[in-house]
Amino acid sequence: MAEEMWTYAMEEMSYPDVKEVLKRTDVALIPIGSQEKHGPHIPLATDAIVTIQVTKRAAKKAKVPYTPMIPVGYSPHHMGLVNDGVGTLSFTGETFRRIIYEIGRCLIFHGFSKLIYVSHHASNNKVIDEVLRRLRYETGCFTCWYMTPTERKLQVVQDIFEEKIAWHSGEMETSTSLANDESTVHMDRAHVHKAHAPEWMGPAFAKTDGVPTVIFQGSENIWVPMEHHEYVEEATIGDPFLGTKEKGEKYFDKSSDNLADFANEVKKINVTIKDRNYDTRSW
């Protein structure tokens, strides 16, 4: 097999190809997407689009394989009202964790020892700590959850954008949607919106972005289960009109550089797998 693979997507390989990959690396990328209401101008799969674009570029740069993307994540707060969040799909936390776990056990069974789950959808982070720990504790693998730059964690790509925090459907996600496929973006539907505390909470509370917390007496230490439509209109936080295709392309390049660099560091980590068994009876 040539040094440079023709693909790093496992679904495009035959099983002998994956066996050959395993001779070179025991690292696998696992992209996890979502399908949920975004602003009326960009696709429901916006987070999934970013996830797979960054993953496939990073895989080529780091020469590590990646699994097929799971297109649905944890998005109950985007279900919204009937005919409002229409098109949104969400797993329950229990279902989502089981999918994460079972994909991980399959990869470990076949010889992978280091699993990097990749996701752009921040709410996927809410339910995964337990399952990542279970994979590590049971098998000894290295596992982690890599969140592509977004929301308050924009440092890697901050120089590209005017908005200092990248929330739903604003400058950054409009840019990445344009870079992926301009035909799926409808700027005539776009509007600028800011976040606010849900009206039902009353005037003592405030909110400035999409983190599931509210501000009370100057402190943001209270986590409240809220529906997305309760604290922002049209699932948009920010200014979509700042978005450009060029910014989106730069985002994909810089984010995939960061993920590739991380994967290369993970290659150096020594792990000892104590259990590679595939036995669904224990699940």
C-alpha cells in the first residue's frame, strides 16, 4: 500500500485496507453530528457539516482513519414548538451514550486503542462524560471528546472573525455553511438576534449567549433547563451578515490543523488495553 492513502474514510475502505491502517496507527476519529434547528437561513445539519469537514481534512493531515459520521446528536432543547423546530432530530441521553459506547467497543475489539470523538455540537458534551469514562475504565483505552472551535471556545480561529463569541447561526456558522455549499444558504431569511433570559423567569435574570446558564445578581452559576426558542428568536445568536465563504474556508483549514496536531500528539500516548472483548451480553 502506498504511503499516502487514497482515503481515510473507513466506509470507503475494505477490511484489508483497515487492517493495513492499523499497522501504522491505533488512533481513530469518530465524527458525531447533529440535526437541529438553526437560523432560517442555514441547514439543520450545520453542526454536522462542520464536524465532517474538519474531521476529513484533519484525518488526511494526520494520516489517521475516521468512521462514518453519526448525523444525530443530543438536541432536545431544539425540538421547539410544533412547526417551529420542525426537522430537528434528537437522541435521548441514554440512546446517545449507548451509540458512543458501542462504536467505541467495536473499534477497540478490532485493534484501535485511542478514540477521538469529534463534534461541533456543544450540547452533545452534556451527556458523554459517563460513557467516555466507562470505555476507559473497562478497556484501558485513551478516549476523549474533541469539540471543534465554537461558542466561547473560539481561540484557535478567533483571528478570522469579528464576533468574539460564536453562537448559533451567526458569523461563524453562516461562514462555514457558505464554504460548504452556498446553495444551501438563504441570506434573504437571515436576521440579527441577541440572547435574553426566558420571559417566564422574570426581570431578575439575564442571559447573553447560548450557554445553559442564567445570570443572577451578576453571577452566572445557575444552570436552568431551557428550550432554545425561549431565550433567542429564530435559533440565531449574533450577526449572520458578517459571514463569508472565505472566512468559512479559513475556519476549516485552521480547525483541521488543530485537530491533526492533537491526533499526532495522541499517537505518542502509551496505553495498555486490558479488554478487547466484543460481548453484547455485558452491555
